[in-house]
Amino acid sequence: MIKAIKLNEDIYHLLVEKNFNHFTITVLRNTLQALNDTYKNPDEARRFVYRQVMRLVDKGLLARDENPSPKRAQYSKTPLFKTSIFTRVTNDSVLSLSQSQVIDKSFNNELHEAIKTHESEMTVLVSELEEYKRLIEANPNCYDAIEVLLENGQARLLLIKGKLAALNNVQQAVVEK
């Protein structure tokens, strides 16, 4: 089964629809800027074009000529390019993908912070329970009063352990996604 190669819609337009071949990065950038208002800054447009072209060179779809000057180097389509199938990825889908990655990162940070908070709370609670046990051993005549505090602490500890288990399960599920 042949897998379609995804291209940014602007690069797709230039290389597939307009059939650019034997081009320099500068020519491709200038044409892109003339066709699309999105790329107003020439340096950013050049970086964008360069990254896209290098990705295609790495995949063997474009070849660079032997010109030692980076500004004069020309890129040509390889036979692999001519036989490949391309799909266009819209700028909107690229934007939504990066936004979802930001949301995922934000959610992961939120999970991490919640886990740290509950772990700290659990450490304090374990110390509290140890102190109750020490006090019971040292003062057996206060057993009834301290036992209530010990049981409440143990119930809170189980609650925190449950929350931690849930957060860790969600974090693991998000990582595997």
C-alpha cells in the first residue's frame, strides 16, 4: 500500500500544482510571499520554506545541486517525487495540531502539579499518623482521644492514595495516547 506524503498546503501549491522544479529557496520564498499574505516577514518565510525543502530532501523527494553557495543552490524533483502521492495539510490543521499539543502539555503540567501536591500531602499525613502512634505508645491513658485522630488520618490517607492512583492512571493514559 502506497502511503501519501503530507505537504503543507502552500508548499503543495508551489511544488505540485504550479510544478516548481530547479528552484532556489529564495525563488520559492518570493513566490510564496507573492501568493500568500501569511508570510509577511521575509526571514520567517525563508526559514519556513527552507525547513519544508530540507524535509523533502531528507525523504529523497528533492535533490540539491552541487553549488557550494547556499543562496544559489538549486533543488530539483527526484524520480521518487514524480511517482509519489501527496496530500495537502491545511495551515488550519497545522495550527489546531499545535494548539492541541499546547493543551496536552498544559494538561500534563496540571496533572504533574496535582500529583506533586498530593504526594506532599501524603508525606505530611504519614508523619502525622506516625506521631499519633508514638503518642499512643507513650501515653496509653490518652488512647481513646488519639485513636479517633488516628482513624481520621488513616481515612484521609486512603482518600489521597485514591486520588494519586487516579491521577497516575490518567497521566499514564495521556502518555500512551
